[in-house]
Amino acid sequence: MDADYPPILDAAQVSELLGMNVQMVRKYAREGRIPAYRLPGGRTFKFFRDEIFEFVRSHPVTDDADVEETATSD
């Protein structure tokens, strides 16, 4: 999968990789919830592919999430 994406990604590539809406990726980047960078004077976010993979690895599904989801769906 690493070969499918370059080492530095834009928001559209991250949204495709994560299966998220591109606006949500940008929102998470602005809020600091996902690792992102801006070049000096730049307006667009850039993301390191390996940091995105690590971000996903650091948020595994746990039993607590299942309990929370069940509690809110009742």
C-alpha cells in the first residue's frame, strides 16, 4: 500500500486513503487532530504518509468505543 501513495500527501489523498470527506480531513488538520503541515505562506495542508499511517495505528478500535456506540444508539 505504501507504493500507492507518495511520501508527502495533500488533503485529497489523505481523504481517499482514510475514506473520509476532504473537508473533515482539513478540519482535523486545523484542529491539530491529525498531523499536518503548511509551507511558509502556503494555504494548503501537507501530510507525511508515514505519520498518517501512525495516526491510524494509534487509534485502534477498543471495547470502550463499542460500549460508547451502544450507549448512544439506545
